[in-house]
Amino acid sequence: MWQKWGTVNEGLTMLKTIMIGRYLSIQGQFVRTTPSGLVVVKVGNKTFMGRPVQKRHAA
């Protein structure tokens, strides 16, 4: 399964995770970043806009 995923996309798809509200996160194909800093992702035929999830380093 993982090999098929990598073969189909060949590194052309970047996934991003965004937060919508306080508790809902969505992961999808990166579309663009708005001038206000929000990120737009596409899941299927729907697009969502939200705050990007920041990477955290282990303590």
C-alpha cells in the first residue's frame, strides 16, 4: 500500500494539516497560502481554509 502511494504521487503532492476552530484538524493536498497566512487544502472535491499546524519538537 505505501509503495503504491509513493509510486502514484511521485512526490508531486504536498500534504498539509490545518486547524479549523479549536478542535478540528484537516489534512489534505496543499493548494495555496493566503496573504493573511491561512492555508488552503483540498480533500476530494472540497477545499478548506484554516490555520497551519506548527511543528513541535520533543522536549
